[in-house]
Amino acid sequence: MASIVIIGPAYPLRGGLATYNERLALAFQERGDTVELVTFSLQYPNFLFPGQTQYSTDPAPEKLTIKPLINSVNPISWLKTGWYLKRNRPDIVLFRFWLPFMGPAFGTIARLVGQNKQTKILAITDNVIPHESRIGDIPLTKYFLAACGGFITMSRAVLQDLNKFEPNKLKVFHPHPLYDNFGEPETKVAAQLKLHLDPQFNYILFFGFIRAYKGLDILLKAFSDSRLQELPLKLIIAGEFYEDAQPYEDLILELGLEARLVRATTFISNSAVKHYFCAADIVVQPYKHATQSGVSQIAYHFNKPMLVTDVGGLAEIIPDGKVGYVTSPNPEAIASALVDFYINKQEEEFIANIPEIKKQFSWESMTQTILQLAQKI
């Protein structure tokens, strides 16, 4: 059995990255491995964080060892963390890399740990080229990637991006595993009751924090399509704004959509996630560009049909016409797919196909992929 340290967001920090890292730690522990999560004492200075709070209101996860050691803007903490892990000599240190801003901290820690000549340094790279570019992204990313021995990506698009930076290092693709830690599915009726939704309507779900690249504006324009206006539909927007909400408010007013929306534009706690997914008929991800998405893996867990756009790695795991739709990222294409979904009553058929497709997204397979990669380094 291996000793593994996972470095990245974890409780008391909130969000999909923390949820993933905690679930991955449990998967390793289920194998019998020893796991420690090393997270941030400070992830972002408040002026750099676009949301309302960085911290979770959910209970602490059970059976996990979590140490908040890293201050992202304090190099002394990077040195202390690196020395601590260098001395402890775990078999694997696995970084979760999603943003160039973390490059200096992670790259420094990785270099120090690597000095013990025993620990394998790996990284799960969510993004190599960020969704929203900033000055300095490339050198910060290079600094971190150069300190790693191997990489796991969760989309083939990121694998291609990674090859531009580190063409000669070992790397492997494994799709994002299922998010199966938000509870068991509940009936649509029960979920709608929990959310105080009118059962006379059908519901479409947009889920996750709101940024320009996620295409909520495209979905709002699609939802104003006259064909959809004739159906008893409402759009649930469930997620916190990570940018100025006013352009969206202006668009909603311009399109006359207010009465057809259900707003839940705050952070959705882990305990409430299942209500939103189970209340909806279909989950829509109208992204303008993307890598992979944890939203798809929540939808799979709750056996929900999906509509995704043909950008990044989204289409890799959503067979078009089998468990949902893959469209171009434009309002007319999205509206036409939604019309087909409701007019031709596709929900039952898509749901029936989901169990077979989602078998490939196991946490056991992800842990095996990571361990096999480590053995080759």
C-alpha cells in the first residue's frame, strides 16, 4: 500500500476542487493507502476572490486527515510545507493544479519534496491554459510543470495543451470520476417540494458558479426562443456570480425572462446539490470554452440527461443522442435541442441509457491510473 499526499483545496475550503480532492482521498483509503490532504491556510487574498466566501458551511468530512499548511502568498509557508513533506518521504505527492496563480507555491513545494529522491511528484492538471488569461500565466505554469514527474488530465483537450509545455514527460488521460458524494437520488416530486417549485412546470438546470466562459448569456437567449416559450418551462440558475451580474440582469430584462426563471444565485451547499439536480429534467452546460466539468459527473450520478456544447472535453463523455445532446455554443442550436427533448419526450430514453455509460467513471479506476503512472516514473 502507498503513502499519498494530495495538495490542493480541501475542507474548510468549499467548492468542486475541495469536494473532488476529499473524494479522491477516500478512494485511496478504501484501497488501504495512507492519505493526507495538505490544503491552504490562505487560498486567495480576499480582494482576489470573486465569490462571497471561500469557506464551507457544511460539516467537516469524516475519516480524512487534512492539514491547512499553505499560504498562497507567503513563501515561508511554501518552504515549511516542502521541508515537512521532504522529511516525511511519502511515496506520492499529488498536486491539483488549476490556476497559474498557484504555480509559485506548488512549484517551490514540489522542488523541495523532490530533493528526497524517493517521492514521486505528480499533478492532476484541470487546466494548463486558463479560461481567463492574465499576464504572467505562462511562466508561472512552466515553473510548476517543470517540477513534476508526470501528469493526469481529465480531458483530451488539456492533454494536448500539456504537450505544448512538457512534451517529453509521462502523462495520461482519465475522465473525471462520478461525483457520488452528494447523497442518493430523490424523486423529482420530492426535490421540487424541497425547493418550493411549482410542479405544473418542467425545469431546466444551469448549475455552477457564473463566469463569462460558462455561457449563461447564450442559454438565456436560447430560453427566449418562441418555441420554448410555448412550453410550461422554467430555467433554474443555481450558482454564485463570480463576475458582475448586471449584464445578465440587463439581458433578462431585455428578453422578458424574469417570470420564467428560478434564481438560486448563491453558493449551493453540498447538502442542497441533490435537490437542484433531482428537480430538473435536463442539465444544460452552454459553455463557450471548457476543459472538463464536474457538473456532468454530478448529473450522471443523479441520472440526469445533459446538454453540452462541443467545446473542450465536454463532448468526450456525453454521447450525443444517447444520454443527451452535444450542440454548437449558439442560442438557436441549444433551443432546438431543448425543443426536441420536450416535444419528442426524450427524457425516459436518455435516463435508461445513463447507467451503462457512467460505469466508466469510477474512482477505483482513477486511483489505479495514478498509481500506475507513479510506478513508471
